Amino acid sequence: MAETDKGMADLIQQHQAIKAHMGFLTKALEKLTTQSHGEKVKSAQLKEQIKLYRWSLYDFREAIRRHIELDEHIFQALLGHVSLEELSKEHEEIRKQIDDVISQAENAVYNKLSREELNHCANTIRESVKRICQACQAHIAKEDSFLKAEQGNS
């Protein structure tokens, strides 16, 4: 039981770290500035911004992967109170969304795109990251609520 209590505390701390990471991702979105036709800024600058942002997405994907491993381990031990299947579906959906946005960024980095295509890609990345953060926030809130209730019961 002590191991489970420590795991639950670790999970809550990881949730805080993921929230901080999401804050960084959201703030870094400001650097993905789209360009109008009148601007003389080269498309290469936007492509470089997307390329750099992609590394942040890689880091976030790895943090989520590690978190999900701990998450599923802890909730497996508490299986009598929560449906692991439901959590696993949410985990899979979050992973899929992260992989999709990374694919969008890689498309911009590895392919020759027009300014309009790069602008569209930057806007798509921006909207996708916002959706991912919303999904993560909702998921974390659900888990934190459950974990706090479990800690109160032990």
C-alpha cells in the first residue's frame, strides 16, 4: 500500500510537470507567426520556427509516454475503482493527437511548401496543440480527482 501511495503522489507531481510543459508549449506557439502576402519575411523563417517547435513537441511526446507508463501502472493497482480501459482510450487519443501534430510539423520541415501552405500548417499546429492541451487538462483533472479521493480513503 505504501508503494501505491508513493506512486499516487508521484503521479500528482507528474501532472503538475505536464501542466508546466503545456504552458511552455502554449507560450511557444506565439513564435509560430503566420505571414501575409505583403510581408517580405521569407517563408524559410516560418519553416525554421516550425522546425524548432517540433523539438518541443518531441519532448512533450516523450514526457507523455513516460507519464502514461506510470499512470497505467498505478491505476492497474487501483483497478477496482477505475476503468483502466477508459483511461487507456484517453491515453491513446492523446498520443494520437500528439503524433498527428508532429506529423504536421515534419511535413512543413521536410517538404517544400508555399507561404500559404506554411501558414496553414502553422495555424493547424496552433489549433492542434490547443486541443491537445485541453484534452490533457481534462484527463489530468479526472485523474487528480480520483487520486485525491483514494488518498483520502487510505
